[in-house]
Amino acid sequence: MPTIADVAQRAGVGVGTVSRVLNDSPLVSDRTRDHVLAVIDEMNYRPSALARALSIGTAGVLAAVVQRMTSPSALQRLRGILDVASEAGFDVILHNVKSVDDHKDQVRDLLRPDRCAGGLLVSIKPEDREVEKLAGNEVPVVIVDGRLPGIASLYIDDELGGRMATEHLIELGHRRIAFVGEWEDVIGFRPTAKRLAGYRAAMADAGLEVPEGYVKSGPHEHVVTLASTNELLDLDDPPTAVVASADSHAMVITQGARARGLRVPDDLSVIGFDDLEIAEHLGISTIRQPLYDSGAQGARMLLDLMQGETRSTDHVEMPIELIVRSSTAVPRHSS
């Protein structure tokens, strides 16, 4: 792959002149510009994002656009991003996305090479019209926690995770298994919907029905999850186990069951998703996804992309794992 020095040598100009041509500087004559551009085209030279950023003063800055930055899963991913960026000598500008309007504005800012040398979208799904722009933009972009064509990304198989959680409960002997998740807006990749699909598939494969009222969803709020828990437990045939789409839901479900005098897991088994640090302390069975590692690997992928060492079409599926703790067990009574 030719370098900027190779282009300068063949064009008979200095490296600085080539850099000014690439950055459309008015200090270069039209004749010289046309000549250098012809050489660039002839040699099929593509400047690295890092070299371009060096020329305009943003080489030491990365941007991370994060959905709900204060959520526990986002914070763990951010720790991985910040650790890798710091080790590589980069500062990170953080953008917290809480609404669709935030999403549009901040992704648009990420497209600007005068703001950063590279960007990470964490649990953010760009609008369709933005995907093509991101894929062909001067600023390299990596998606963490999602996958789109033409953009380098790291993701997990959420549907498989939902299936794994449900199959664990089925293998323990549970037959009345409910699902609690959240409504999802348009700024994310809808992992809960995929986990629910995995739950339904596992139930169908085992020949088990999903009774009316066994699937609950609502805003990701403590009071809503608690209300869903009470509604499930008030059914004529309440579940003996619950698949929660996130550890935060699993913790509230466990709390709600105990508040009603039920024992977890003797009276109700509960399994979550994510493996947050607190889940281990509380003994929550869960589907572990590598939150910190996905952030760290996403940052490394971005740094490689900026230097032309990886491709924007690269996609990495991160592993998931069933972690069995004390919140799931064989049902005390026959289902």
C-alpha cells in the first residue's frame, strides 16, 4: 500500500504539499493540485484516518456516542473503551444519547473530521440514511453492541442468549416459565426483542405453551418491573421461573418475589442477562456477555481501522456464556 511519502516522491513535491492537497488547502496552485491528484489516483493512494487527523489536529481524540451512558452495562463497556484509548494516548469525547433527537444530532457531529479521528457507536443503531454516510465517511466508525453492513462492528447473538437462558430453566424441570423485558425505542438494536424470540423458540422446541400474560414488557423502570412481577405472581397459574431480559430486571423480580414471602429459587427461579458485577454478589444466574471486553476490543478495532490495519466490513461476534448461580434451581413442586 503506497504511503504519502511515495505519492510525494512520484509527484516531485514535498509531503506537506500532498497533505495540503488532501485537505483542500487554498495555499496550493490549481496546477500543482491537479498534478498531485492525478498521481494519487494513479497510485490508488488512500490516506489513513490517523494521518488525516494529524494534519488537522484531531489525531489524539476519539468520540464515543453511547445510549444511556449511566446504565451499568454502558459503564462497563465505557471502562474498556477508556482503558484502551488511554493506553494508546487518546482522549475520548463522550456523547450521551437519551432520545431520538440526541441520536440524530450526535451521530451527525461524529461525521465531522474536525471533531475526532475516529468514533464508536455504543448500543446505537444509526438511521438507514446515516448508515451509508458512516460507511463512506472520512472518520472511521466502529459499532459496539450491534451489527450493520459496511460498518465494522462487535455484537452478540441475543436470540441465542434468550434461548440459552430458557433452556437452562427447562433442563431444571420448569414448565411454567415467564419472560420480563422492556419496551425498546428506535435508537437501539432491540436486543430484548431478540432475547424474547429466543425464549419463545426454546419453549416451542420443548413443546411448552406460553400462556397469556406470561410475557411482560414496559419502560426500564424499577416500579414497572415490580408491577410486572406482581402481575405474574397473581395469575391463577403463576410461573415457577422467569427469564429476565437484563440483570437489572432479574434483581427487581427477585426483590418483588421475596417481598411476597416467596423464596428464590425454591418458589421462583430467576435468570438474567449481561452478568453485571453486582449480579455475582447477589447470586443471580445469568447469560454473560463480555461488556468490558467488547468496549476494549471495539476501541482496538477502531485504532486498527484508523491505521488501515482492519476493514470497515469486519464483524466480530463476541462469546456469551451461561453462568449458573443461586437464583435458579429445580422447582420445589411439580409444574
